[in-house]
Amino acid sequence: MTTVTDTTARHAVRKVRLRGERSPLASVGLHLTLIAASVIAVFPVLWVLLTSLKPAKYATTTDFFRETTFVNYTNLIRDTEFLNWFANSVIISALSTAIGVFVAATTGYAVSRFRFPGKRGLMWTLLITQMFPVAVLIVPIYNIMSTLGLLNQPTGLVITYLTISVPFCAWMMKGFFDTIPREIDESGEVDGLTPFGTFFRLILPLAKPGLAVTAFYSFITAWGEVAYASAFLVGDENLTLAGGLQKFVNQYGAQWGPMTAASVLIAIPAALVFLFAQKHLVTGMSAGAVKG
């Protein structure tokens, strides 16, 4: 009797275990799907990289390797204003990131922790400003910057990028701060800290994942934006990378070699920022979505 019972139990356990296992056919299908998705994702990047290493006469051919050379990179740096474009983008992106993180973090903390007149209106404003597309905002923002004398100035572009990144990041940071216990604020008050001291010394160290997401979003917004940069900046020496790339395309054709070389160099800083922030991205975005 005991043997029969043990055998039945083992069969039941095995059936339960097998229910969670995939069949060989399902495993093969899953792996093929993942491989196909990986190829589709990587192929455009690989194609741009390989095109940047071809001479101009082979740029549009389907050969992966054809007289590999770095002439496109040397010509790009030597014969164009690429280094100026790169420096302008770094300055604008760094300022947009630093100011965006500070404003979004302080705004999110204030909305999360304090009650004040106009709080609901501020929250609605942050939400509504995210609903307007660039095509709708570019003309009124252009007129405002023209009135303030900020056209063709890095300051004007930084302010414009803050209007894009801060509303979203403030909402996200508000949701993240909501997950931090209020008892920490109360302990800071007991220790004699001011609200600013509590925020900077106790809360911000706990908010690193949210700050990483905010910094990443603010940087990418400024680094890769095209419409505002093209409309607000003129003159080769004042352009950002996004605006400078358009110099390689005109009504008569495209200079694929320099353009792909510039694209590869532009992607490097964005990839480095992503690698630096990636360990915090999932935590920060999921925490910010809990009570946002």
C-alpha cells in the first residue's frame, strides 16, 4: 500500500513539474524567435558601422566589406565642423541633464511630501504639457525665444529641452518619492534637519534609481533631438550634432560615408550613458510607475 502511494505521489510531482516545462518544439520556436529579433535589432546598427568603413563609391553597395578604410572618419573630423557640433551637444546635453535632474527631483519631492496652494493645478500642468507634440509647440516656443533674444543661443535650447524632460521626470520622481517611507523625513526633523537638509542628506541617496532614469531621459532628449535644434540654431559653428548631420543630405543626394561615420561617433556617448545608468533604469522606472 505504501509503495503504491509513493509511486502515485512521484507521478503527481512529475506531472506538476512537466506542466511548467516547454516542449522541445516550443523551445526551438522560442530560440528562433529571439535570434530573429536580435538580428533585426542589430542589423541596422551593424550596417551603419560597416558603411562608415567603406569608400564613398561603395557606400550604397550591399557588400559587407569592401576596401575597408577610416577615411570617412578622418575627413569628417578634418573637413567639417564636427568637433564644434560635438562640443555644442555636450554642453547643451550636460546643462539640460544637470538642471533637469535638479528641477525634476525637487518638484517631485515637493509634490510628493507637501500640501500647498496650487498643488493640484501644478500636477495637471505637468501632465497636460506632455500631451502636445513638437509640431504644435515649436512655433510658439520659437516666438518666445525670439522675443527673449535666445535664438541661436545654447541657453534657449537648454530651456526648450527642459520643457520636454522636466514634466515627465517630475511625475516619475513624484511616484518614486511616494515609495520612500515618510518616517525617514520625520526622523530628519527629529534630528534637527531642515526640509532641504532632509531632502539632500536622507532622501536623495535613496532615490538614486529615479535620479538615474531622470538623468538618462534628460540626456537622451537633448542629445538626439532634431526639430528644435534645427529651428533655433543657424551657422555651422553653432549647430549641434543633430543639426550638423543634415549638412550631409541635400536635394542632390547624400554623403553616406561622412553621415554614417558621424552617426557611429554620436552613438558612443549615448551608449556610455546607458551603460552607466542601466543598473538603475528598471528599478527607477518600475518604482516611479507604482504610485505615479
